[in-house]
Amino acid sequence: MDDLSLIITTLGALLLLGMLGDLVSARLPIPRVTLLVVAGLVLGPAVTDTLPAQAQDWYPFISNLALLMVGFLLGGKLSRDTLGRVGKPVLVISVFEVVATVVLVAAGLAALGVRPELALVLAAIAPASAPAAVTNVVQELRAGGDMTDTLLGVVAIDDAWGLIVFSALLATAQGLTGDAGGWAALEHGARELGGALVVGIVVGVPAAFLTGRLQPGEPTQAEALGVVLLAGGLAMWLEASFLLAAMLVGATVANLASHHERPFHEIENIEWPFMVLFFVLAGASLHLDALSSVGPIVLAYIALRAVGLFTGAYAGGFAAGTSKSARRWLGAAIMPQAGVALGMALVAGNAFPALRESILSLVVASTVVFELSGPILTRLALVQAGEAGKGTGRVGEA
């Protein structure tokens, strides 16, 4: 089989594998993201080594494209309407939860002797959550009430805050590895964040005024994908954070466009096939021997992230004046972690090739733990808060 036919056949097989993952996850208490990563691990060099060698060359394009879509969709959560609907408690709690988790993970890992750049990267990934897993539990329990509304609001926007923090800390970590010291870190961070802001405005403002002039369907889909790719390409050319740039474009469109929902719906319609390839290839890039070398760090990271989420959610709830029950259980309810964390890990691995295996192995291992235990904790929290069975089972846009 020649190279082209091998590539096309493999891509087709992996997409069908994603469909199989959907079917299996519906019958087992295991998220489809976890199944896809495990499938990639089995197909990769760590186990059977059945993927073609060319698969290594697909990583940059497929992963970057998938993450650009993720960033754009997260930006759509930052509209004035969404932020106004979720209200002050959600904004306060989400900020407290992100900051507390980042600080505790970074300080804790540094105290254990972890390299500064690795500690910063892991701290930057820690706040990422899994809105889909939380939403599914809420729907299953038909939960409703103040805590449920707050929970859905927090998981809707905390990945956006986390992405901003991730971009800043990744730039700082890269600066720490340079020879010019602190000035290099500041310069690199300014380029990463400033470039993303420029792209967000230069691409986002025209896109916002153009969006809605085309009818929904294929023209709008091409328009939306073109905007996402243009933003990502310009950000990479400027050596800026392409993830943050895509998010800022999404936020600009969400706040300025009259028909802002159209491009987000179109990206959602085509996102999943790329995410299937992304998760499988992420799993295939893992090496089990790297996991053994980071075993103690995995345990520390899991414990520190859990404490950070509990502490941040409780402190944020107290500051926002939420009920005692909500303060007590919200930290457990936001514990699931999934795709966005893996995406951040892949970006960080590309930024630090020497640490790539350690970062990916550690984040995948901890994600499996949080994706398996997280929904159980979410369910427990909603039941203990007394909100199970008090809703309709339908979850709004938040």
C-alpha cells in the first residue's frame, strides 16, 4: 500500500474508531475521551505499534486545528449575555477557583523539587475542567437549584479563564529556560499575549461585522473555519499564543456580531472528527516508561489540584455570598477534567520537547483519574446539596 492510500485508510479507520467510542461510552461509565486516548495508546508504539510511521507528522496540523476550534468555541462563552446571565457568584467563584488551583499546584510541586518550568506548566493545566461531563450528570439527575445554576455557569467559563492563565504561564515557563533571564520571560510573554490580542482584534472585528450576512449552512461554515484558520496562522507567524488568539476572536465575534451564534454552531458541527484524531494521536504519542518516571508527581498533582479546586470554590463561594451547602459541595462538583487539559498538555509538550513525554504521560494519567472519579463526585455533590430531581433535565446554553 502506497503512502497516500495508507494515510487515507488510517484516517478513515480512526474516525470509525471514534464512532465506536461513542457507542461504547454510552453503555459504560467511561467517557469517550478516555476511551479514545486508551485506544491511541494501544495502537501506538507503547503497545502494538500498528499506526503508520507517518502518523508522527500529522500531530502538529491535526492538534493545532482541533485546538483552534476549541479556543474559538471557548471565546464564544465570554459574551456579555452569558456573563450577565451567570452573574456575579459565577464570575467570583471561577476566578477564585482558577487562581487557587494554579497557586497551590505550582507552589506544591516546586516545594517537592519539580523543575520550575514543569511546575508552571502543570499549574497552568490544572484548572481546566470538563463541562460535558458535568452537564451530563446534571441532566441525568434532573438537578435544579441555585447550586446547579452556579455549577453550570462556572464550568461554562472557567476553561476560558484557564486558557488565559495557561497562555501567560506557558510564556513565563518558556522565558525561564532562556539565557537572558527575567527580561527574556517578559519579552516572550508580551509577544505571546500581545500578539494574540492583536490577532483577536484584527481578525475578530471584521469577522464580527461579516458574520450573519451569509445564510446558515455551507457558506457560513466555510466563513467560520476560514476565520479560525486565519487567526491561528497569523498568531503562529507572530509567535503568539494561537489558542488565546482563537479565543479572543471568538469573544470578539460573540460580543459584536448580530448573528454571533451561527459561526459557533458551524464549528461545533465539524469539530468532533478532528477531536477524534487529536485524542487518538495524543494517546499514541505516550510512552509507558515515561509514566513510571513521573509516578510520584502524578499523585502530588492529583492531590494538589483537588485541594485547589475545593479551596478556591469554597473561598469564592464565601466571597460571593452563596449558601453554605453550595460552598461545601461545589469544589467536588467541578472535579472532572478532560479534553481541554489534554489539548493544553500537547501544546506545552510542543513548547518543551525535552519534557513532552513527562507532560503528556502525567496529564493523561491524571485526566483518566479525574474523568473516572469526577462525574461520581459531581453526582454525589448534587445529591448531598439536595438538588437532584428538582430540575427539568434540560441544560441551557451555560
